[in-house]
Amino acid sequence: MSTAAELLRASGLPPLEARILLMHVLGWRRTELITRDHEALDADCVARFEALAARRTAGEPIAQLTGKREFFGLDFAVTPDVLIPRPETELLVELTLDAIAGTPGARVLDLGTGTGAIAVSIAHARPDARVWAVDRSPAALDVARGNAQTLLAPERTGGPITLVESDWTANIDPSLRFEAIVSNPPYIASDDPHLDQGDLRFEPRGALTDDADGLSAIRAIIETAPFLLASGGALWIEHGYDQSDAVRRLLAARGFSDVRSMRDLAGIERCSGGRFTA
Ligand code: GLN
């Protein structure tokens, strides 16, 4: 017979990670880990916790083990088919919401949606916005579809998110115009050692790296976005810690105005964007 207190002590994991996995297995709140810490747990729960702890020790991301990650105040389902939502990407959502603040019924396009974290957060914060989300991976679109269904009110004025299987803008109806286009594309260079470290080893490689210099997806998005932006529409892109100069240069060279970069909570220039006036 084991108790929560014993399992947490014996797991060998960092305490916070052990607590998250045990709460997941038991369906308990954080406070119950304290108030119920001497209850005998049933053998099935003990075995499930120990299996998850072993997988965590072997490196699997917490978000894949629990199947979820909080982003922008919402609980997103996560599978190995999608990038795990990162806190710094909340900045990208805020910038896009700012860009459409004055526009009722604004149209927003999220390129490379993955979990749908960006698209669903925007649709949740702005029930009137009409949101399209693109991914080239059908498995990712399934995850995004599930998250949209779980997290968005069926009666939202902007209607359901339109999910499109597409390599960037290739399959987007060219007659559509958007007040904002947003993307967190793969921006890690193929030779970056981080790809072989931590959670990244378990995430889809195509969501992390362009298998080139880290800027090729960003170049493609900046090149094609103007064809789909309403006049004065905004493009915001997340990028790596050392890419802001290059991304601002690409935006300016393509004719964007108001080009600027914004810092994430760690103080790193993490998102760059501008407006395109036809
Ligand atoms: N921010 C992620 C990381 O560095 C990368 C996400 C991406 O390539 N879009 O772990």
C-alpha cells in the first residue's frame, strides 16, 4: 500500500513534476495532495503513476504525459503530433488581439496552428472574430479541431474556426482578405543542438525546424501574406531569440510599414510584425 506522500518522495522526479503527474492520475487538486496525503491509494493508480514517472525520467514531456497544457487561460489537449504551447507565444496572441481591437467581425488567419492554441485563444477572446487556421499536418488539424470544439462556445458570433489543410497559404482561397495574419512557424535552424535536448526531442520536428537556416518558413510567410491581408492588415510572427533583426529586415523589404519587434516576459525580442497597405 502506498500513499501520495510516499509516491511523491520515491518518484525521483523534481517535486513539481511529480505532483502534476500524480494529480493527473488521481484526478486530484493540488490541495488534495496535502489533505489526503496519507490515504492508501489503489494499486492501479500507483502503477499508472509509476509508469508515467518512468516515461518522464526517460524524457517524455509532461504535456504529452498528461495530454494537456494550459495556454492563455485555456486547457489545450496536446499529443505528440503537435508543438506543445509555450508561454512566450501568449505575446503573439496579445499582439494579434491588439491589431484587431477596433474591428468588429475581424478576420484572422493562423498559419501552422498545431494545437490550435493561437487560433482558439483569439476566437475565445473575440467571439465576433472569424478565424481560419491552417496546418499541413492532418493529425495536427484533428488536435486543433478537438480543442476548438471543447473550448469555444458553439454559438459564438464569428462561427466555428475554419480549419484548412495547407502548406502555409497554398490552399487558402485567394479571394479572402484578413485583418490579421499570425504565425508561430518552425524557426529553429537544422543544426541547432537544442533540437536534441529536452521536450523538443519528442515534438514533431516539422513544427520546430525548417531543416534549413531557421528563416525559410518566415520568408515564405512574409512573401505571401500581403496577397491575403486586407489593406492596413497586420502580420505578426514569432521567431527565435536572435532573429528579430533579420525578420524586421524581411518585413521592411516586402513593403510592410510600422515594422517592430516585441519582447517576451524573459526580455527577448520574440515577435515581429508590421502592417501592409496595398
Ligand atoms: N519556442 C520553441 C522552442 O524554442 C520553438 C517553437 C518554434 O519553432 N516555433 O522551444
